[in-house]
Amino acid sequence: MRSLTVVSDVDSDFDSDFDSDFDSDFDSDFDSDFDSDFDSDFDSDFDSDFDSDFDGFAACIEGLILAFS
């Protein structure tokens, strides 16, 4: 029984230390890296794609309005 207690203590210490260290390190690194990369990539891609698509669509609608007026 004594060996089970020792193993249990080691497991619980390792689990709690590892979990808290891993969680805090991983969360902060992942959040900051992912957020900044995702935001800058997504914003620039979305803006340029949306602007050019919208401009083309607006010109098309304007042409239709002028054609039927």
C-alpha cells in the first residue's frame, strides 16, 4: 500500500504542476500568436478581396440602373 501512496502523490503533483504550467504557457503563447497572425492576415485579405468584389458589384448595379433608366 505504501508504494501506491507514493505513486499517487507523484502523479498528483506532476499532474497539477504540469497542467497549470502547460495551460498558462500554452494559452498565452497561442492566444497572442494566433490572434495577431489571424487578425492581420484575415483583415488584409478580407479588405482587399471584399473591396475589389464590392467595387465590381457596385459598378455592375450602377450599369444596370443606367441601362434601365
